[in-house]
Amino acid sequence: MFLLMVVLLMAFLMVNDRAAASEGSGPRSTWLWDTQQIVTNKDQLLTFMQEHQVSQVYLQINGSISIDRYKEFIKQARLKGIQVHALDGAPSWVSSQGLSQQRSFFSWVTNYQSKALPEEQFTGIHLDVEPYLYAGWNSQYKKTVLAYQTLLLEARQSSQRLGLPLAVDIPFWFDGQSYSNTLGKGKLSEWVISNTDAITIMAYRDTAAGANGIIELVRNEMNDAALKHKKVSIGVETTPSAEASFVSFYEEGESYMWEQLNSTRSYYEQLSSFNGFSIHSLHGWMALKP
């Protein structure tokens, strides 16, 4: 009996340590790419997000899923204090046919919003285009960048018509990418910040400090966004990465992740642009070891 009590006490302390490590980290968001999960695993997803203090989930649009499933999920999420933003995007969106793909997405969201009650509606638009994964990024850089900018300008107009804020995912290294075209010239990161309501920086590293750590890699975007009165959510990875072990927290686990994110928060929390963290992805986060 004594041994059982010791084991239970140790388990209790471990849970409390994890909770304490993650407290006060700021607003939390996550990506939900496997939309089928809102049909087959809805309650578990919502319970996990509520227990982990998620305030926003970026939910990918899947036209094959009934809008009634979206309505049910969003309504229950909002009852738990979780806002749901419509998510989509692909590198192919910067191709010659890309605008039509984006327009199809906004058409779906517009139709959905018109049929949903206020408590069932999306509260934001979230785009993850990643134009650097499109072949033209290397072979036709200037043309591809302009296509990307044109895409986002139309997305901003479409979001405004819906009355929804527009947020966009960008990599931390966009501050080193330039543009010079009919829209002007400058740093690509600054342009994206100026022409959206908020950004999420994909700062996929597993340490806060150092030259290759999260704090340093997001510095320029955090400062630029503060000057422009915009918000930044700092994104981190939890799924396995084939690129390098330092990209994801998959190896280290959740407690270590929150230690690093709390260090990042302590550094940036006084900056007006700081808007917490985005954990990629919900599936990876749920599978992350303690």
C-alpha cells in the first residue's frame, strides 16, 4: 500500500510540474490539418485543447466534410473558449492557377458563414502558403514573390469582406528575403506584416537562446510588427523532422518545450507584438511525450 501511495504521489507531482511549466506562456494556438478528426475524434480534441489552454485552433477546410460537422465542432469549441480560424493554403497557390484555388477556399468560407449561426462561425482566416516550396521560387524568384504578394492582397480584400482578420504563416528567414517589383521594394517579412492583420512565425527550433535559437530568429519580425501595431504568434514544431533534430521538440518532450517557450515569453512579453505561441500541430502535440 505504501509503495502504491508513493507511485501515485510521484505521478501527481509530474502532472503538476508539467502544468506549472506551461503556465503563463501567453495565448496558445495550434493547427488542425486532419479535418476528419472533427468527425471521428471531436471530444478528445476539444478536451485536450481546453486542458492545454488553447485559445485558437486553425482548422483546415475540407469540402468533403459536411458543414454541419464544422458547425458542431465550432460551437462546442467556442463554449470552451476556443476560437476557430479557417485554415488553408499550398505552395501551388502561387502558380498561374493559384488564385482560383484561393478563391475556391474563400467561396467555401463565405458560403459557410452565411449558413452558420454566430456561435458556429469562424472568427478568422489563417493561410499557410509556403511559396518557397514551389519550383518557381528558385527558377523565377521575382515572379513567384510577386504572385505570392498578389495572392495575399486579394486574400486581405476577401477577409475584409467577410469581416474576419487575416493571419499568415511565414518562416523566420523571410526577413532575409527581398522584393523589388510593381509593389515597391524591401524585406518580404515587413511587406507581409504590413499587409495582414497578424503573422505566425515558423520558428522551428528546440531552444530559446543562442544564435540559432527562437529568441534571436524572430527578433526582426517581432520588432517590425511592434512598429506596425501588428501581432505575432511564435510557431514551434512537435512532429518528427527529417531536416535536423534541432527543428522539433519531438525528441525532448512537452515539459522541456514549455521551459524554452517560457524563456522566450519572458524575453518578449513586454513587446506589444507578442501574441503567444502556435504549436504545430495538434496531432503532434497530443502525441508528444511528457
